[in-house]
Amino acid sequence: MEKLISRARALLRQYRQLIVYVFYGGLAALLNIVCYWLLYEKVHLGNTPSTVLAFLAAVVFAFFTNKLLVFESRDTHGADFWREALSFFACRIFTGALDVLIMYLAVDLMAWNGVLWKIISNVVITILNYVASRFFIFKKKP
């Protein structure tokens, strides 16, 4: 039993960053979906403005959780902070544009369910964002 517990701890340590990213990425995706739902379904804002505003709320949340809690980057000022911030937001502009494109095609052109497609879009976006954050934005210095 001790060997099993020891192995489980080792796996948790090995995959800690991915586990924490899935948790906070899930929260960011949930924030994105709920904001979209509120704006699109309840406020009756258009699909694209709802997508963009929900995306912006999720990106601000994601920057700070990714920086501090997932990738444990402690640079809070100077060139390293701005490099991370600018590369993070540049990447998110790309994935945000992809989100808008997916939502436009699915909801505006195909008239499919907006909330369902927001969920599908967020799965794709979350995976792309993890890869970018892990290997390019918050990479550890040698």
C-alpha cells in the first residue's frame, strides 16, 4: 500500500502543472461560457460581441492564474513580466480570433446552439492555450 501511495504522489508531482492548468483552465473556460451565456441569452447581445466580451473576461483571469498558480512565474515587473504579458495576450488574441471564427461559423452561419458551440470551442482553445503557455510563454529559464 505504501508503494502505491508513493507512486501516486510521484505521479501527482510529475503532472502537477498539467493538473493545476486543467483546473484553472476549466475555471477560465467556465467563466467564458457563463459570460457568453449571460450576454447572448439573457442580455440579448449579438453572438460576436458576446464572444469577444466573454473572451476578454476569461483572458484576464487566465493570465494571473497561469502566471502565478500554474507556471509559478514570479516576475512581477521589468522586462520578464512584460515579455510574458505581451506574449500571453498575443497568443490569446490568436486563440480569441479562432474562438470568434468558430462561433461565427457555428452560430451565425449554421444556426447551431451557441452555448454548446461555446463549450466545444473552449475545449479546442484550452488545449492550444496550454501548449502555448507551457512551451513558449511561461517557459522556465535554463
